[in-house]
Amino acid sequence: MSSISDTGLECPLCHESYASEIRTPRVLHGCGHTVCQMCCSSLVDLSAPIAQVICPFDRTVTLLAEPCVFSLKKNFALIEIIERHKKFTGRVSPLLIDEVPPPEYMKDILLGIPCDEDPKHTAVFYCIVCESNMCGECSRKTHTGRVLSKHCRVPVSEKPLSRTMCPYHSAYAIEFVCQEVECLENNRLMCLLCRDYGRHRNHRHSLLEVEAAELRERVREALSDFRSFISDLNGWNIRVTQTVAEIMEMNEGSHVTARRQVEAHFRRLREELELQEQTAMARLDAHVADRIEALRQHQQELAFITSQVTAVSAQLQESSEMDDARLIEQQTDLIKMLDAVRTHQSDIASAPGGLSLDTRIPFSFTADNRIHMGSNVDIRLVILGLDGAGKTTILYKLKSDECRQSTTTVGFNVETIQYKNFKLTMWDVGGVPKLRRLWKHYFMNTQALVFVIDSSCPSRFGEAQNELAKIFAERELADACFLVILNRRQPTTVSQHCVVSSAAIDQLVMNINRFSAGRTVVIHQCNAMSGIGLWEAIDALTSKLLLARNQTEILDMEEQQDEIGELEVEAETQTSDPYCNENFNFETVKNRI
């Protein structure tokens, strides 16, 4: 060993020895390779989100806890070998100048065990029989005889472990292991005397070497598994670190991308809400402007009538002071003036019926945030369902927030409730079989129909579906809005026929949508006793009613515009005809419409 480079103790990248401090060997824990500190500094990638070193041999990424190479651990095993080499580099070993090549016993030399014959030499052999460490020259000199040459000599790195002596019989080595259950918690090791005459007499036993070999094999398998597990952990750690880096990347990370998408979504929602708000405010302002204009026009009419009535009153006062002859002469004019005043009086008396002086501005919102202007909308609503479904309970829960004792309804119950700008007249019709054939008499002018199903009793789902299918087929309900309430009632008696099943409820909803004949049916789950979900169902129903009302108004406006267009065409035709009536007034016809 003439130099450190001869032993391979040099950086595999720059081929410089690990002699100086700046060449301290550092371990790349991502792959296990060792590179000097100077080369590690040149390999550090500080442009990445997390400082890292890419191994130049297998391209494995090693992440740094700090943006410097000092976060990498030193290769202390290699440093210790270098120190030992420096310690024994002054010794003259015959092995280095003998016929044995140094690389073959380099591992033994690096152990630094002195020779038992000459401590100045480094031992490379161990004699198992002599139990001594010897260098190559001493081993050759002492084992040249016919007897000693047969001794087994092995490299010191393969030196067998010393035999453990029995604690009870110091002259005997431990050779066996007891297999008895009662000895598992005590000392299982035994020597020859322990086996034949001592405390392990007549016990089942096995050889120490066999037991140790089996245990050593298990340990090696475990170590192999652990190394594989550690490798997997390191791999997972690298993947997790890379995932964190990708998520937290400042410009194109998934976190930044998700934030942009969320911001864009809510920005779009705010824009839509602002547009809906502007539309609603414009409609509200237009409604208020129309109402103010109507009130001011009525105010002008009142001022005109007041001036006329004042003039007539003055004329009547003057006439009342005339003599009889002149009064009789003006009788006709006076009667006309009195009739005119009475006519204005009757007009003013009937005006409040067509002109509201209420300062409130009624309005409501649909489910799509559209505003509906106007006063209360009268709605006729019919509540149907099988007997015991909870129709009457729902009716009085909505009316007065009270729970009445459930009794079978004979006939019907009628209540009116005010919800937003809807005046709902609710008809609760009994659901016993003999009354179901009378349901059709309540369908005329019905704008909304609520069908109640007891969702806690799946055994009656089929009967409820049949009745609901008959209702869907009624022509008088073609324009009605439907609401199906799945009332979550608790059965009075627990039986195998009344067991709540989510699968049965899902199948019920699918069947309702299937035979609804193309209608949009609102389905809600509620609890009539507690009131949970009732008002949400009513809100959904009224929103649908308001939407249908708006669509009807739009259709009416389109029909009116079409009719006006036809009249305009007719007017143009008559104007172009030289024989047409010259007194034709289009505005008169338009006002008539």
C-alpha cells in the first residue's frame, strides 16, 4: 500500500483522495454512493423548489434538508478506514513485499490487528488450532513442520467467533440448546455435563450451531426485508417530497392551479350574481316607475276633478241665492252640473278598487334568482295520498306549526296559508279507498298537487305508485305542478313489512320519475311531525309555480306581439288602398286590444 489511491480510497468522480477536509466523503442517502464534499458542492441544484443532488452514477435524486452539502452525512466507515490506514501505514508488512498480492488481503490489513509473533507486523491470518493472529511471514515460519502445516489457517476477517464457556462448568463449552417449554424463559444453553448430568438432563435439545444457523438465517431474511422496506420507504419519501414540491410549486403547481380554478369559478358566480342583481334592480325600478306614473296620473285627474267640482260648487252657491224665476230658468243647466259632479263622485268612489295605495312593494325570487313583481298570487293546491300517510299532519304543521293527533280524514280539510307572495288554498282530501274515486272532483282549476307517501312503510309503495300513476294520467292536471313528499314517519309497530330501506326508497323515486309522463316532479323527503324539510319542499314548489307563471306570461306577450304585428300589416294595407276609409285610426284599434 504505497498511497491512498492504491487502495481505491478516492473520490470516484474527481479521482482525488479523501485526504483533505474539503474532500471529506459524503453519502448520497438517495442511492448510497459516496462522493467528496467538493464534488457534492458542484452537484447541488439550488434552482429546484427543494435543494437536491442528482447522483452522477445512477441519476437518483437526493433531497437536502438545507441548501448546502453539510446536510449530507459523512461516511464515517470510510473515514475510519482512512484513519487506520494512516495509523499503520508506517509498519512494514512482509505481505506487501511477499508473493501474496496486497488487494487479496486488503480487508484483513485494514483491520489493523497486530501479529502475535511480531507486533510490528499486521496480522492477516488466524490459526484456528493455535488460536493466534499472524502475519504472512510468521505464519509460514511457524507452520513449516509436518504437524503444524496441517493447522487450519483463515484470514483474520473470517476469524471464527470464540466459543462461549458454560457458566456452571467453566471447563466445558456450550454446545447444545434446550428445547423444553419450561426452559424457554430460563437459560436454554447447556454444555455436555448439563445435558448428561445437570439441570437439562433428559431434556430435548439441539446443537448450538444448528440453532444459531437457523436464527442467523431468519435474521438475514429479516434484514433483507428491512433493507427492501427501507428502500421502499426512501422511494415513498422521494415520491412524497416530489408530490409536495409539485403541489407547492409557485407558478405551475397543482395548488396554484386549483386556486386559479376556484377563483375563476367564484368570479364567474359573482359576475352572474351582479348581472342578476342589475336585472332585478332594473325590473324593480321599472315597476316602481310605472306605479309612480299611475299614481301621478291619478293625482292629475284628481286635481282636474277638484277644480271642476270647485267651479260647480261656486256656481251652485251663486244659483242658490237667485230669485225663484231665474233659478227655474237655469234648472236644466243646474241639473247637468249636478249630474256631472255625481259622475265624478262615483268615479272617485270606484277608483281605490283599481288603484292600490299600499306603500309596500311585493316581490319574490325564483330558484334561478329571478325577481317576480306583483301582489299575492292565488294558488289552489290539493294534498292527496294514501290513508295514514300524514297529509293532515302536514297541512296543520304548515298552517299553525302544530302537531295534531293523527286521525283518519273523512271528507276533506281546507286551510289557507300565506307564503311569500303566494296565497295557498290547501285542500286535504281523505285517502281511504272509498274516497279515492272522489279525488277527480277536486282537480278542476288545481294549479299544484302534493302527493304524500309514508316512506317508513315500503310495503305500501306499490299501492301509492298505482294511485300516483292514475293522477298523472288526468287531463285536468296537465298544467299543474307536482310535489311528492316522502314523509319519514316511524311505524307504530315494528314488523317485517315496515322496515325502512334506502334501496326501496331509491327504487320508488326511480319509478315515480319513470311513469311521470314527461312531467317535472319535485320530490322531497320531510318529517311531518318535526317539520324538517316541509318549508324547503314548499319553497321548491312555489319556485316551480313562479317559473311556470313567468313562462305563461312570456307566451302571452309573444301572442300579443304577433296580433299587433298582424294589425300593423292590415293597417298598412288599408293605408295603401285609395278606397280605404280615411278615418281609420290604428291607435284606436291598438287601444282596443
